[in-house]
Amino acid sequence: MINTELLLAAWLEKLQKKWDTEEYYYDVEEAKKVFKFVSKLTNDRGASRNFDLLEFQFEIITEILCVKRRSDGKRKHREAHINIPRKNGKSFLAAIIVVYLFFCQRHIFGALFILTANTTKQAGELYGTVEHFIKANKTLRRYCKITSSTKTIIRKDNGNKLMVLSSDADNADSFNDYVAVLDEIHQAKNDEMYGKLRTGQGAWDEPLIMTITTASSGEDPANPEMQLYTMAKKIEAGEVNDPSFYYRIYEADKDCNVEDETQWYKSNPALGVFRKLEDLANYAKRIRLMPLQENMFRRMFLNQHVALDHEKGAINMDLWDLCTKKVDTKDLEGWKCWGGLDLSSKNDITGFVLVFYEETTGRFIVVPYLYTPKETVAYRQHKDNNPYEYWIKKGDLIALDGKYVNFERFLDHAVELDEKYRIEQIGFDQWGSTTIINRLEDRWDVIPIGQGTKTMTQVINDFENLLVDERLVIAENECFRFMAKNCIAVYDEMLGVKYSKKKSKFKIDGVIAMLMGLLLCIEENGIEHYNPVEYLDAM
């Protein structure tokens, strides 16, 4: 108890010195009240049921609630922007502030508290924390009618109401909200919800709108997170003056080394509490070998605005080369395999890649078959400055008679392969030619596979993880390697990723075919998919 009192006294003294000016003051008595209130709440997750505030949490909560104007004693801050990486307790911060205002503002009645996010499920998670705080406290629970099915809480004595609002902003302009919390605004499609909830607060003397988020890509200046981040930075630089706007941004330095421990602490104030230091260190070392996941690490754990297009090679070619071996396909005869087929335009390269699973070692064996039209090879070699004739001579590229990749000739070769191996399934673009799908289905089980980030993110994560663990055996093929070397990855705002045919410098049909075959092989053999975020969260 003595240690807690001494700690609180030190925090209060520090914050009082920071905020006491001629215009404003830090309300020490209310800050003590907040501290006592929080001590009565219990965790809904973690190793301890007791809720022990960290210093940065106490600072944020009380700087929002307890810094007041000397002129009228009302709160200085009417808007708060908390920009912080994953696993630093930002939802707890928002939930504590909401619950405190819901119960401890005696001068208000009939006030509306709104929780919203990019998805109703996401907002529901924040609501779940608020509901737990109330349900787990007998005193608070006694004052409320809680309807979990509709995610609403109503104060019986004063009519205050808390509700979850869907991400659809169409009806948001009908609300006269007192407190609004918008979670993960970096995922918002636009700022319509933010604008409507903010303007809806005009009738209240001390409203509060909170935005809690991690960094967006930084590429869209209209993104709500980017707008508020820019606003905060302008205030910080003295370019804009808005005393009512409060912000806390935790971010690593631009272009820092991802393995710099000081940058981890700078961007993660709860490091060592909500996430172990050694876990982050292990993951940082791992992503050094996985180029695509470096962007994810910087966005989610260093809270940096990073470009989503991976302008350098998307695939770590050192790891690719470690996994490349001479494969005697005679040794694979009779084995089950799963294929991916990516058809080219008429005069390019078609990729048909077979993936075998070696159960005894847990390795995946990748054997590419790449096809190109023979009659246009010389012209395209001169035009593209690529060694097509050399690849054909080596056997790395199969030249089919004609000016374009004739599907019938390809099909004949695929049948020969099926007689040699046991092709269980073939993955094919779900928007591909119905005629071709029908022809393939005459012999094989054809699985339509999406080519967007929704599907490709998972298999690219699997592929990178298998590369790092050297659980891939990639048959030697210089044309296939050239495709891999020239892959460019693009991301969406949700950090989904795919290899882009448009942005890659060379045709990557073989790599796309490999991913489809690998996805089928993993799923049909019951192998658990790799999720880098869940991997770190579980550590």
C-alpha cells in the first residue's frame, strides 16, 4: 500500500508540474478519484484479475479527464487521439475512460455513449471490455440494465445509454452523442463516421470523441488516422493551435533498424508487460529473412507509416537458393501431388507447378513446368532482353509449337505428367475461362482459387515461413528463379498481400502457380497454416 501511495504521489507531482499554467490546471483530487475507481475494476483477460495501471496509462487517462480550464473548471480536452501499436492495452484505456464518464459525471443525464469501429465485431470487442468492467463490479452493475444481445447498457437512474454502432455511417447523423470512441480508424474507408459523431456532440458542454488506432499506410492523406496524425504533428510543431485536441503517438524512428531494442520500447510503452521482450526479439530476427513481413512488423509493432508496395524483391533469394536442389523426378513417380495452373496471355509463359509433400520430413517439393510459344521466342528475346532460347535449351522452359501457348498441347503434356505422378487437384484462377475449367475437370478435381489478397496472404505467409525453415525443396530451374527474383508484392490497408503481375518486372506466372499448388498441398495434408501475427501474439 505504501509503495502504491508513493508511486501515485510521484505520478501526480509530475503531471501537476506538466499541466499547471495560468490557463489550465491538473485536478489532483479527480486524478486520485480516477485511480481509486480503476483499482475497483478487474481484468477480463491476462494472468491477473487485478487491474494495475502502468504509468503511461495513468498519464493518458488523467490527462484526458483531469486537465481543466481555470476559467470554468471544465475539461480542457474534448478530443483524444491515441496512436499506439498492437498489444499495448489501448482498448483498456478507452474502456476505462468510457466507464468512468458513464458513472462519475453526476451533472449529466440521458447522455449517449457510442462505440464504433471498422466492423461491428471489432467494436463488440471493446464493448465486451466495458461490459465486463460493469458486470464484475456489484456497485456498478446495480445501476444498469445490460442487454448483451444488442450490446447496449442503460443507466437506470439517469438514462445514460451506451451502444455499439455499425461502421455504416448512414444513420450516424441522427445521434446526439456525449462520448464516442472510434476504434482502429486506420481501417476506415473514409472519415464520414468520425465527422458525423464529432458534429453530433454540439449540444454538450464537455463532450469527448476518442480515436484509438495503429498506423495506417500513410499513403492516403484522406485516411482518418492520417488526418489526425498530421493534425497532431502540426500541433507538435507549433503550426496549429487547438488546446482541446489531445494526442499520444508512440512510434519508432523512420528507417530504424527493426532489431533496435530502444525503438521497440519507444513505440511500445507496455513492452515487458503485455508482450515479452524476448518474443519481440525473436520475431524481429525472423522477419529479417522474410521481406514481406518486415512491413507488417513496422506497421503493427513499430507503428510506422510504411509504403505498402514492396519495391525491392518480394522473395528472399538467399533463402530461395538455399532451398533449391537438383530433383530427380523419377524418384517422385507415383507420388501424390497438387498442381497450380496459371495461364498466360497467348504469347507469354504459362506456369504449371506441382507440389509434393514428403510426410517423413515435413518438406514440400516444388517442381515447375513452364511453357512458352516456340515461334515468337526470338522476337520476344530481342524485345524483352531475356534469355528464352537459353532456358529452352536447358530444359527450364518448354517451347510449344505455334505463336501462342496452345492449350491443347499443354493439356497433352499435363496428361503425361498425370500418368507419371498422381495429380490429386489443380488450383486455377476462380475467374478463369469456364471452357478451360470444364476441359480440366474431365480428368482432374479443379479447385477455383482467388488471386486477391484475401486468399494470397495466407499462402504467402506459409511460403515465407517454409523458406525460412528450409522445408521447401525447389527443383532447379533458372527461368523459375528469374520469376521469383522479380516478384513485387502489394498490400491492402488490412495488410493483406499478394504478388502483383502488373508491377513485377517479369512474368511471374510460375510463382503464382506454385502458390496455388502449395495452398492445396498444405490444406489437403492437414498442415496448419502459418499466421505471423498470431504466432507473435501466442508467444
